[in-house]
Amino acid sequence: MTAYNFEPEILGFLCNWCSYAGADLAGVSRIQYPTNIRIIRVMCSARVDPTFILEAFIQGIDGVMVLGCHLGTCHYLTGNYNTERRMKTAKKVIKKVGLDAERLFVDWVSAAEGERFATFVKKFTDKIRNLGPLGKETAFDNETLKSRLVAAKEALAQDKIRWLVGRERELVEEKNVFGEKVTQEEFDKLMHQTIEKEFAKRRILLSIDKNALSVKEIAQKLGIPTNVVLKNVMALESDGLISVIGIDGNTPKYQITRV
Amino acid sequence: MSEVRVGVFVCHCGTNIGGFLDVPELVKYALSLPNVAFTQENKYTCSETGLSEIKKAILEIQLNRIVVASCTPRTHEPLFRSACKEAGLNPFLFQFVNIRDQCSWVHMHDKEAATKKAKDLIRMGVANAVLLEPLEELKIDVNPKAVVIGGGISGMTSAISLANRGFEVRLIEKSEKLGGTLNNLYKLYPTQIDASNLVTAKIGEIEKNSRIKVLTSSQVLDVDGFVGNYTVKIKQNNKVQNYDAGVIIVATGADVYKPSDLYSYDGERVITQLELEKALKRGEVKAQRIIMIQCAGARTKERPYCSKVCCPTALKNALLIKEKNDDSQLYILYRDMVTPGTEFEDLYGKAREAGINFIKYSPEKEPIVENESLKVYDELLGEELTLPYDLVVLSTPMVARSDSKELAQKLKVPVDEHGFYLEAHVKLRPVDFATDGIFVCGCAHWPSNVDESIFQAYGASSRASIPMSVGYVTTEPLIPVVDEEKCTGCGLCEMNCPFKAIKIEKKEKGRKANVIAASCKGCGTCGAGCPQKAITMKHFTDDQIIAQVRALAEVTS
Amino acid sequence: MKPSKQGTTINPRNQDSENKVGSVLVVGGGIGGIQATLDLAESGYKVYLIDSSSSIGGIMAQLDKTFPTNDCSMCILSPKLVECGRHLNVEVLTCSEITTISGKAGNFDVALSQHPRYIDLEKCTGCGECSKFCPVDAIDRFNKGLTNTTAIHIDYPQAVPLVYTIDREKCIGCGLCKNVCLADAVNYSDKEREVRLNVGAVILAPGVEEFNPNLKSEYGYGRFLNVVTSTEFERILSASGPFKGRVERPSDGEIPQKIAFLQCIGSRDVSCGNGYCSSVCCMYATKEAVIAKEHMNQLEPTIFYIDMRAYGKDFDKYIERSKKEYGVRFVRCRVSEPLASAQSPGLPSTGILTRDHLTSYGVASVESKEGTEKSTVSNTTDIRIPLAIIIFAIWRILPLILWEVNRGT
């Protein structure tokens, strides 16, 4: 497929009560839109785990749409508020990987908005077509991109980020256990740090998946400064996920702890 | 695991699909997919013929997964699930692929691309179907008893209504006698009947009905359980007892705001409408020159709502005073006269005809109550008036009871920013809570007139009687399943569930999440957020969704 | 609580149950009738839901959004419609009207007259091929005459039952629909038939009708194309309506600048026999103004009212939001009549005859915003403002007594 006739592959997650129904209405109304999109139906947009988005990119899909009910009208009352926060975090992680975060599109479509659904699909397909195949905006080769995406997916599957995402609303809009409100800035800063850390840890784990490596070797392979690698390696060792296989001269080598 | 055998049925839907996609090609393609043992094309899969073909194939070809590629699951999934069930196949082993509303109808001018899309969708559908598991809907018995909290007009009405339908009711009242706010009212608008007569009549009906047990001087200490199986702990005087119930109705009413800080309120010359009511009942209103101020403490920043009942109440009381004493001079100061409907508008007309004066004021220039007279800027006249008075009556709003939040927490139901109970949906489910089995009516929900409180009570008891009439509730099959090995009891699922359907409980292995299937709606938000990925969502598992994504990305042969 | 495989069913314990029929007739398939039907059906009663039109849904199906939540009306109605169609305890009888009822509480005999739709309910799949080819135009009553539909048509795509109907008055009998129908569902020999039912109780939910704006001819309905009723405006706002959700003027399809909502036309008005307040119009006019602005941000809606009645839950909050967030203007005055403006022929403008103070208070802001009208404000009592659409806001309760109920002894 040349750059001239690149046709993007788009995946959409649509919720049963609103956006999926809106897409059906577009059909009933015979509103035409590009054929690139494939839809997975879920009962609520809140079913969409951020790891699903990353899986889609790992599989080479060029763009993902997540469409739910308009805020305040979710069939399950507050589901889409969760979707909003989770997808916001997913975008941060996608950006961290090096991809254009616009490859994830999140919006709200009601069951009566067939036209709106079709317009979103048309616009998004065009946008991805212009962005090019997945990874074009990065300088990474396919293998590096894939390994970064896998690390990102695994980071999103870990409890740290998931817990913070789940607690954001109450901490920022209501109160923490001390009765205080956490500012959005404070929260975002913590989230940023956590994403950095978790992503780095996962990349490190992937890098020593086949062979044991030293901190320097890992740093070189991943393009991360050695002191940062070391900090994360220590954390991974305390978690019990990696262990020292041996010391080569002055250099400890680390491998994944296999059970 | 026994062999998975998938049957794929591709529908023409007349020409709706067949005219825009290459259906024979799709059928051929489906047969090439792994695990597919049988394929067929139908003119209308949803017709009697189509359905019997599916049933026949299940039995003759021993299919254990059915995939229908046709219109949309939103209209036809239940139909095909029933067909599977009739052929002895668990209805949750059925998979729908939408190749009409989301394919042939929206890609009418590119048969090749549309057919390729349909192939991808069928491939994704089959990949999902392979991972489907049989699911059961369980029936949970419902206790045919009700607890009604609050012995005012709405509480009494719902108790009588439920008892007449054959259910046992416990009617709980905090004070010493039934009647609620009605005990403080004089005459009711627009009919001018005595409030006390209404109370006596209702109490009479209750006493005659052996199914209603009244507990006065009683309070709810705690509530446990779920729909059909609630346990309510009640303290009467100093005795504590547990009552089991299938449903609970909240009818705790509301208070009237006492404006200690407004309009020089002193409880003697400046009083509330409720205090006027009590005085009228005792025949103690001697004042000649009376001024009523509407929206006193309502539609303000602190209480930004209209309390609905104050305008008709003011009109009623003004008319009562005027009828008794034609020489009295009455003024009603208003921002908007809220008299909706037929009878209230009539009341307004009558009041004007009776010579009651109406002055429109604006919230930017509130009336000022001084020692002997009141100053108000008449918006319509465009002038400031000074009105001498003997009595100023403040029409203050209804406010939520001070303990509404406390009771709400015990019931695990929400209240809004004003403290009134928050219904499941203000239009579609106005007397339900999102938590199944608990209902609300009357002023506990929002300021209401007596007739509205009665209507809502009928509504709440009608809704409450549904699970009790049926005798059971069916559990949602699309429930989360918790892996207790992975669950750390962090509680995130419980915090984010809108239906209180997953709770952390102390178990052998520590704090673990526990699913209440009767309350679950299957949205999946707990599963997608669990930090330990300890939750599997039945029928929409992670594995299934990932399988669909991977099936999509596969290079087609 | 241990779940049991077989639930115990408790029957309502009515002692006197002889001759009591366990079914209910619900007259009227609007949201009231539908909710009553579903609640009864869930409780175990058999329900006959009848409606005189060809589908259930009533007025709610014609609305764009509902107040105060701005929920999409069809989105929240449609699952209930589907449930009525599917529920094993519910039998929906459309195109039906009651001719007689006799009996007493617990046992009523009802005769219905079902007029023909010329389509077989069992066979029609709602695919729409017939309508695609039908050569005859008919007034689209669902869209309040703002567009045309075909003689063979369905009210709206989510209709229950999803079955087409032939408007016999418009149909020329050409026979094309029968030939193109893929399900062989067309039946030209369909006739009026009588249906007899025996039910235990009857619920009347016939709904309301809109006030006939021709009874207040001074407001220009019928004379000016851009003077519309509120239901017409709901269809204009609807994404599935004639303009697909674009707010356009019926006269020329242009998007209007200013929209005036005139409240209490035909209500609180003894002169046309309706002294009462129609209760919902303050809220729905505000909603329509808000939604119109959401669709097209350049619109400037103004609501001319007597009293704002926002007494329900979250209603007052909605009104305040409409002022602060959407810039909807509220002017307390009675508009007298729209006049054709010399400046913009073909468009109505309005002269607001008010007392001096109100003139300078309410209208000055319009004038200064407007800019195009040269008339001075402060001392004149007579202001002309070009307005694009004027909307009425009234309902009238349909006379409930349509038939005699003969009660037996």
C-alpha cells in the first residue's frame, strides 16, 4: 500500500444504548460514510478498558473511536464519567509512546444522532488518512514502536495508574480522606509521574525479556538515562519482578524472575 | 473442553443486505473460518422459516454457537436468543453481527469494500462467539412485605394502597402520631376541606386494615440487604427490632424553612405561612392589614429553587382571611405567581376578584420590613410603595429534613444538593431510586401539594408492588465475577458502582469484593477499572474483546 | 440469600375474586399509557394497549428533547416502545377506537373499531421499499405538515409496531406498493373490523391536543409562514424532523436570527374558554430556546411571558441556566400582534404595546442589540422589531368524554 492510497483501519467501541443506536439510526436514515470503520459493541462505554485501545494499536489499527452517551444521560447513570477519565489517561499514555494522541477519538452520540455519528466517522477517517499509517509521526521502526506500545499496555494494566484514574473524580471534585480537595494540577502532576515510572518499568521488563542485561545496556537499548533506569530497576527488584542473574566483572545483570 | 461448533447464518434481508453485499461470498468466507461447522444464507433470518432453520441446524448439526449476520441486535437479539433456547441451546451462546444498519445501509455504493467490511465483522463475530459461555438468570425470592418510612399523607396512602393489594406493611413514624405536616394545616386548597378530616379518614382506613402495622415514636437505625431481601432495624422508644421486607418506601416529608434572618422575622408580627396556618386553625388571626411576601428565602442563592406550594397556600389563606373579614386589607408581594393547572389558576382569579392586592417585586429590590410599615418597589407601577401592616406573613420554602442525609446513607440512596431524595430519573423513573426495591414519594422527594403527594404515593406503591406480585426478581446474567486470589479489597469497584451492586466484605482471605447479582445492571465499569484486573465481566470478557480486536487485525486470506 | 430456581408467585389477595377479569385496557399509547401498560404487564396482568393512530408513542415521540435534563426524547422513549411490542403480557392494538364500553369494575365489555391500514401486521418487516416508490405525496402529520411524506408511510423510523400504513384518502390505488413489497404484506381488501375485549379495568390516558392557533388569529398563524406552534417547532428542532435539526424558517429555509416565544396563547384566557394555566409551557419554551441555541449558536431567543412557572424539581435551576449559560432573554409583557415590517417584507415583526415603563425596561435592550431599526425607544410606546419566528406555547386538554360508559346494575 503506497502512501497515496493508504486506507486507514479504524476500530470503534460503541455503547448499546446511545452511540450504537445512533449508528443504527445512521443506517436507517441511509446516511453514507466511509467503509474503514469496524465496530465492537459494549453495553456501556465504561466497559472500555484503556488496555483495549493499546491492544488495537499493537495490532496495527490506525485509529480508535470510543463513543458513549452524552454526559448526564448514561443509561447506567455515571458510566460515561468513568469513560471520560479513563480515555483522558489513555491519551496521555499514547502520547508518551510517541504517537499522535488524536488517533484516539472520544465523544458522545445519542441514539437520535445518526447524522452526528456519520459526521464523526467521516472526519476521523479523513484525519487518520492524513496522519498516515500508525507510527508515521514517530521516528521509530516497527519493532521499537510495537515494544513501546506493549509496554504502554502493560503499564495501563498495572494497579497504580488504574487506581489513580478510578479515584480522580472524588479526590478532585469532592474530597480526599482528610476532607480536602486535591487540585487538578496536583493530581495531573502525580499522574504524569506515575505514567513515566510505570512506562519505564514496563519497557525495562520487555528489554530483558529474552536476555539478561545490565543497567547500562538497558539504558542504551531504550534511550533512557542510566540513573533513571537504575531507579526503576531497583523498584522492579523490590516488586520481585526482576532479579540479578549474576555479576559480570563490576556489572550486575538483571533478568526477569521466572516462577 | 468439548469441540466448539459454530453455525453462521447470513441474511439477505430481502434486498436490504443482498442488494449491497455479496452474500454468497460471505457465506463461503464464513465456512472458511476456524470452528465454523455450518453456514447458510437466508432471505429473512427473522422469519418463521429462518428461525426454524436455525433450530434445525442446532439439533441436526450439533451446533453449540450461533452467529447471525443481519440487521441489529438492538431489535432482533432477543428473538434469536429465544430461538436458540427453544432448540435447547443456552441463549447466551448466540452472537449477532450487524451487517445491515452498520454496513449495507451505510455503504450502498461500494459493494467490494462493504463486502470486505462484512467479512471482517463476521470474522470478529465468530472469534467472539467461540469464547461465549452459557449463562443463567437466577431467580431470587422477594419477601412480600413492605416497610414505609414516614406516616404523613404520602406514607399513609402508600401503606393503604399496598395493603389493599394484599401485602403486609410496616408503617414507621418518628413522632407520636400519624398525620405529618397535615396535622399543622388548617384547610386544604383548592377544595377548602379540613386537613384534620383527611388525616382522620386515612387513620380510620389504616386501623381497619389488619395488614398494616403502625409503629409510632420509631426510628430507622439501619438498613441492610438488597431488593426482595431487606432487613430494617427499628428503634421504638428503647426497644430495637429487625423487620424483614422486600421493598422500602421513603415518605419522610419535608420541613418549612424558618427565616430567622429575613425580613425582621420575629414569630409575632412577622411570621411564616405555616405559623399563619396554625393561627387560623385556632381562630387567632385578628390582624386587619396583612402583607404576604412570596419567595421569602426561596429562589435565592442559598435555596435556588421554587417551592411550588407557597403561591397557592398564600392565595388560600388570604381568601380565608378575606372571607371571614371583608374589611381586611391583604397584599401579596410576588416575583412570579405560580398557579399552574385549572384549579389553582381559578384560585388566583378568585383572589383578585375578592379584592386582594398583588404587587410584583424583583429580587434585586427586595421589600424592606420596618417597624410599622413595609416598603416595596412595585415593578409594574414603577413606584415605591409604603404599606402599613399589622401582620407580615413570609411564604418560605420547604426544605429537606435535617436528617434526610443520614437516612439516605443508611438506605444507600442519594440526595440532591438541597437534601431532597434523588430519584433514578427525574422524567422516566420519578418515584424509583437507582437502587432496586426502594421508592420515594411526597415532599421527601420535592415540595408537593397534598394531591401530588397522594398521586406519588400511588405511583410508588404501584412500582413497589411489581417485584412483590411477581414473587421473585431475576438476576442480571452479565455480572462481574471476582477472582478472590487477585482482589485486594481496595474498594474502587464499590466506590464507582452506581447501583451499589458490588460491595467489599470481610471474608476468610481478607477484604474481598462481593457481587450482588440482584442489583447489578451489567455495565462493566467495575471490570474496566479494577486495579488488579481481578474482575471478569460475563459475556463481555476482556478475552472476548481482545479476540475481536485481534480477529480484525488478522490479514484476510 | 440462597437463590431459588423456581420463584414463588404471590397472587394479589383479593377476597372477592369471582367474575374479576385479570386484564386491563389502557386507552392511549402516549408515555402515560405506555408506563401504565408496562407496570401492569410486569405485575402479571394482561394489558390491551390501544391507540387511534398507527403507532404508539404519542406526543413524546414528536419531541426533540425533554426538560429539565435535555434528554433526547426518542432515546428514552424507544426502549419502552420496544418493550411494549415485545412483552408477552401486552397486546398493542393500533388504528383502534372505542365504540362502546359496558359493565362494572372488575368486568367490562369493550367494543373497539379498528380501521384498516391495508398492511398485514404479521408480514411487514418495516423495510421501506414501498415508500421509496410510492408516487403520491401526503401531508406528514407527524411532522405537523412541515414536510410531505408518501401515501404509504410510517410515522417515524422507531415506530412500534414497525409496520407501514396506507393513507387511504391520499392513495390513488395504483398498486405499485404491492408489487414492490418483498414480504407480500400489502392487502388492499383490508376492512374496518370490530374487536371485542373483556377486561377488568380501564385506564384512560388519551393525552392532550394543541390549542388551535387559528382561534387567536391576531397572532398571524396561517397568515405568516414563520409563525409556528410549539409542536411544529419541536419538529423543526428534531434531528429526525424536516430540517434534520437545523433551525430553519418555513418561509424560505433561511436560518433565523431572532426567535420570539409568546407564552399563554390560548391559556389563562377566558375569552377563548381556557382560563387555566397549561402548566408545562414555561418550561418547554425555555427548553426549546435552549436547544435551538445549542443547535445554532447565532440564534437570539426571547421569551415573552406573564409569570414564569418553574415549580418542579430542578426547573428553576434550568431557567437560571438558560439565562446565564445560553443567554435566553425573558421579557415580561403581553405581545399584542405581529406586524409585517416594511424593512423586511414577508417577515413578521411585532409591535409591543406596553406601558411606558415596561417599554423602556424590556425593549430597549432589543433595540440596542438590533441596530437596524431606527425607532427611538425611551418615550415611544410602540416599537417594531423584526422577528423571524414566533412560537406559541399552549396545550388544551382533549375532551375526555368520548363515549358513554353504560354501567350495569
